[in-house]
Amino acid sequence: MHELVHTWAGMGAEGGFQTVRRSPGLSDAAAEALIDRSGMVVSDPPARPILAFRMLPLDGTPTAVLTRIVQTPGPTPARPCRLAHHLVLNAHERPECGPAALLTGGWLPDVWQDDWEATAVPEHVAATPPGELDPAWSEFVLRRAEGAACTTLITPEGTAPEACLAAMFASFPAEDRWRVTFLCNGFQLPDAALLRLVSDGSVAAARLAHAGEGLTVHLTEEPPRPEPITPPRREQPDIPLRLEAREGPPILVLVLAVLTLIALAVAAWTLGVFGP
């Protein structure tokens, strides 16, 4: 596991956004990719935390990346800032509870602590609060994920998208919790996020609706019926038809004709010898 924390450090003229923790084994290219995904639109009142699980090609290998970005007070009351926490997990480091539980269960801190370090991923984290969600939504999202189709779910105002996220992943079979990538409460760089959850009326909802990618559904509606999954169509080269001249009768026809002639000759000879 690798860890990178990017946040505001220092005060006044000496302050600025900096990487305050970076695992020694994290390459420069991978670190830059995570820093690029550390931003959020801060606001008053504070923006909701951004939660993301992506499969990013770090150092040429698709890698599970968990991201949690929370708004912080900042250097002055008029200048709020944020804390971005990224975890890079190998296949054997992904617990059964899934990425949503790790990001919503209170494991990662909201305020930067120098003595906190993600030395090991916990095996079990109970996402709190789990919230309530029609199980049909989970089936619908899983079905679309099988076809690699992007889905944006809009939660009603006053309903925390992260609670819906936790409830949905808690209802997933354990083997499916690391198959559905997601971006919750955010709109920046939604790359490789098959599921997006945002609150109605938020900046993120407006930006994702303007992007027009995938299917957008409001959770106040009835869950859509699962769609049949159509395998990606492989384009075939346009090969012109060619009409070729016949070279002669098939070999099987010739063999049958020869056998017929032999049978007729044998019959004639037999009649000539043994006949009256």
C-alpha cells in the first residue's frame, strides 16, 4: 500500500498546498497523478466530502486508488482549504468490506494529524451511517457496470450521497464491491468512475448533467428495470464480395460417377456371362 496526502501547510506568505506525506515507493509520475486529483470546489457552507474509487494506470499497471477529500478551515475564515488523502492498494490489500466502507466508515481522518499513518488497511469497517436504499438500485448499478456503462445518481436535497453510496455497496455481494468504481460528491476528473453520486442542486450535479455522459437518474424515481447487456460490437473490415469462376464439379461428384460406371459395367458383364 502507498499513501499520499496533499493539503494546505503553513500560514501566511509561507503557506500553500503541499504534499505532507508520500510513501517512499510511490513514483514521481504516480504522485503527480494523485496530486492532480486532489482538488475540490470549497464553499461556505462547507462542501461535502469527495469520495472516489478508481482504477488508474499508475506506472503502467491498473491500480486501485481510494481518494477522500474534505474541506478544512484554511489559513483564514475567508479562505477555506481542503485535505486530500489518497491510498494505492494492491490486489491482496483490498478487504472484503469494499472501498465505500473504507471511505465512509471514519477510518481516514478529517483533520491532518502528523502522527496518523495508514500502516495497514483494516479488514472490516462498518460504513456509518449506512442509510436506506431500494435494493433494486444496487441491482441496476451492478447490471450497468457489467456493460461498462456510466451512471449518475442524483439524490434528493437533504440526503447525503455518501450515505446512499454506503448503503448500496453494503448490499453488493462481497465479490462485486471492488468491481464498481465511483465518484461521490465530485465532478472533477471523473475518469474511470462508472458510478457518480451527487446531490440535487449541487455544483457537481450541474456539471455532470452538462457533461452529458452516460445515464442520469434521480433516486426519487422508480428504479429502472435492469437493461440487457450487449457485448461491445467488434468492427469488421469492409471486404468486397468476389465472384469466382467454377473450376469444375466437386471431387465427391466425380467419385460417385466413377463408382456408378463401375457398378454398371459389373452388372453388364454378369448378365453377359451368366445370362440365358
